[in-house]
Amino acid sequence: MAELDWSNLAFKYRKTDKIIVSVYKDGVWSAPVASEDFNFSFSAFAGVFHYANSCFEGLKAFRGVDGKVRLFRPDENAKRMQSSGRHLDMAVPSEEMFIEMCMMCVRENIDYLPPYGYNAAMYLRPVLIGMNPQLGIASSTEVVFAVLGAPVGTYSGAASLSAGTAVLARNYDRAAPNGTGAFKIAANYATSLHPYNMAHRQGYRELLFLDPATHTKIDEFGSSNFLAIKGNTYVTPLSSSVLPSITNKSLQVVAEDFGLKVEKRAVYVDELAEFDEINACGTAVVITPIASIDDKPTLESTEVTRQFVISKNGLAGEMSTKMYNHYRAIQDGLEQDIHGWCYFLD
Ligand SMILES: Cc1ncc(COP(=O)(O)O)c(C=O)c1O
């Protein structure tokens, strides 16, 4: 077991022993290997460096209360990576290969898999990178697929479920109408860096993007989906420019199991005032409760024209807390996995 302070891992890069690598060349994927070399060597002309020929995934492996190791819904991440890679017209790994390489990554770095009881996990970062040299704009014909791992705790090191503030992105978009918002491609994240940095400098934890066509509807946060609770209803935006979050998809099922009605529909900014609970949701922390959302003419502006206050005590709402606890309990093996979401490491 690695000597790490398991209770203070936060969400940051930490080196493990190995990464798992396969290369696609001449129409075939090479057999995956566990490599101690964390450096890739590509031509400076590789498509990834110029045209962002690259997509990635994020999922977690947990050591359960029963000592068993569970990967949470890796089949869903495999499908999403296939969808992203195909949008870049690159070769993609099969679902089976994706899952096997994720399993290998956990096995080869098992000393870094946090023990049960620290609200920590091994984060897996599959990456698909176009590597052949090229000059013109073109899809990559040679591709590296690698699965990287890192032990992680809560995102910022903050206690889980502590509420944060958000601001609307009135004059920045993470995606274009009919663009790439629904794919987990690297380019989408480069787009959001500048407005995100600005929001963080202003003390906001989250930046909430609007639909890029009309800026009247909620899309999602920079790296998480938007979900709200209104009475007995779970509300989440239906939008073609939002990344289909696996956490959101799973929480919708948990909500239905709890007897809530799930609504996937347009969510207008004005409706923010009517929600009982609002959360950002994603693999990294499951949910981040949102205490308040500021609306400003521009992100640069110091003038707050409207403030939506959702949580007055800085805590997650009652239903969100219940869903979070249930969700984490499934991942930790404390609650029965009735939907068959967990894949066990043999
Ligand atoms: C833009 C964006 N939205 C939503 C999510 C949440 O997705 P998931 O629940 O699959 O982690 C992520 C993180 O992957 C993201 O980057």
C-alpha cells in the first residue's frame, strides 16, 4: 500500500506505478501494455498538438466495505468515448477493450487504490490521442488509447456536500449550437478555461453555461451537469449541447427509485428562482450543492443584476443528500446494486 494521507487526497495529479497503453496503426490496435514510462513521444506535427484531435473520459474505482473493488459503470464511459472518438473520425476502442484496460490500470496500481472509509477512490482517465504527423486539418489515422489512474478524494479537498456559489456565463459559451457540447473532446475544455479562471478569481466555485443559441436556458456547468429538485420532481436540462453525464443518468434512476418524477426538459433562467435544491453533478464529487447563482450583464462586470439564493445554510438539500448517500453507498458496496452498475475487479 502506498504511503499516502488518504483523508487529504483532493483532486490532483499524483503519480502511480503504471499507465496502460495501446496504439492503433495500420488498422489494428496493439495488445495493451502496462508501462512505467508516463511520457508519450510523438512528432511535433501530431494532430493533437494543432487541431485538438483528442477526447477523454473520467470514471472511478472504489474499494468497498467488503474488500471488493468496484468500477462504476465503465460500460457507459466506453460508449461515450466511442461517441466522442467517432465525432473526431478517429479509431475507437471496443467496449470490451476499454473496460479491460480500465481493469488493468486498477490492477497495476492497486497500491494506490484508497482503502474503504476515506471517501476516496481511484480516478481513471482514459485518453484517445491522434498521434500521426500531419500538416493539413485532418482526422488522425494513428491513435494512442491509454488509461491513466490517480488516487483522489473530494474535488477541492473541501468536505463533500459543502455548497458553493455559481455565476451565469452570459457572454461566454462552452459549445456552439449544433457544435460539440455533447462530446467529451479536449477542445471543449480549452474553450472554458478563460471564463472559468475569471469566475474562480471572483470567488465563484462554478460557472453555469447557457444554451448557446438564445442564452435563455440552462445548459450545464463547465465540468458537470445541472440538476434541480422542485417539490417531488427531479429537473435536468434537455439540450443538444450538454455532455450526457453518467452521474446524472444514474441519479435520475436513484430519484425514480425514491419515487420522484424525472423531467428532462428546457430549463429557463427565470425558473432558477423556483427550485428547492440545485446541484452540479459529475463523477468527481457526485453532487456539489449550489448555494446561490449570480446573474451579471457580463462575467467581467462587477454588477450583480439578480441573485438566486437556493441554500441559505450552505448545505445540500434534503433530497440531494438522500440521493448522494444512496449513490455513494452503492459504489462502496453498502447498498444493494439493484441496477447492476458495478463491475468487479477479479
Ligand atoms: C462538461 C461536463 N459535463 C458533465 C460532466 C459529468 O459527467 P459524468 O457524470 O459522466 O462524470 C463532465 C465530467 O465528465 C463534464 O466534463
